[in-house]
Amino acid sequence: MALFHRATLTPTKAELIAEWAPTQPWGPPADAPLEVIGAFRFDDPEGRVGMETHVVSAGGMLLQVPLTYREAPVEGADASLVGQTEHSALGTRWVYDGLADPQFVVMLAAVAMTGQGEAIGMVEVDGRWLVAPAGVRIQGGGWTQERVAVDGFEAQPASDPTEIVFHNDRFEMTVFRRLVPGPRPAIGLTATWEGHTDPVVLADVRER
């Protein structure tokens, strides 16, 4: 479960993405208008790191932009820093590329393999807890009931900047920065949202 704060961010997430994404080799042209279509969240088992994937439309492309939000800078992670934002309730947050954050990769693999789903968003309004539905709905799964490790993934060298391939000792997980329509892989993760009922593939997991 993700607890949402009724707060303002300066700059906003959309502004951070619009500044950062065009600088990436998989990103849109710098002059392309960028729209955040929606997002979904994962839970951090330790309750410290915010994890949120944004689906973005820009330059005729659909992109997934996973971000993690941390209360302090991560040593040695400057290359994956998207930026800083001031959260009116939590203070300064350091925002990182989720696909360079090991905690995000663990949760992505777990959801892609098990179909556990996104975190349920809850927000307190006038003393009552309300559900804050995700703008993007995801569907994962395909693995059996066998218990398997979803940690230890490391990014592999790749010639295509629009894909990131991760390996651990048993699995290969391919994550797509640019999204295209397609059915959910035998083991993997897809997304849909209002007005876009044809799923797009976020990640594909295979045994090595």
C-alpha cells in the first residue's frame, strides 16, 4: 500500500521528466511536447523508497520512465540522478532513474513474474482514507508457484538504448524504455490505461 500526501512538488514530476528524458539516448527530441499519461507504484518492503513508473507520450513515442524518490542522495549514483524536488510535506527528495536503482529492479522483477500488481494508493482527506486509483493498470505473472530469487539482477551491455537487459543467476529480464503494443509475454508485465485498452509490454522475463 502506498500512502499519498496531499502536497506540492517543486519542480513537479512532469517537469523533471520533461527536462531529463530528452537528454537520454532512448528519449524524445528536445523540442517534442511531453505529456505524462499516468503512473503506477510499487511498494518498498522497507518503506523508505518511493517507486513510481510514469507512462509518457512525446515525439510520437510512448515511453516508460521509472523513478525512485529518496530522502538522501545515494553515494555513487550521480549518473542516474534525474534531479531534486521540494516536497511540501517531506522536504527535499532526490529523484533517480528507477532502472538504475536495485530496489526498484527487485520489485519490477517480482511483479513481472508473479502478477502481484501495483501498490494500492491511499490518501487521507478530511480524516477519511480514500483510494487513489492508479492512472495506469498493469498485469504481470506467468511464473509457477515455485519460490525463486528476484534479486541479484545486473544490467548487461546492450547495443539498443531503448532496452535494458538484466541478468541474475537464473533469469534474463528485458525492460523496454519505448513501449509498443503486444500481448503479455509468457512471463512479463504489460500496461493499459484509459483510452488505450491494447496492452503495451513493459518487461519480458525468461529463464537463461
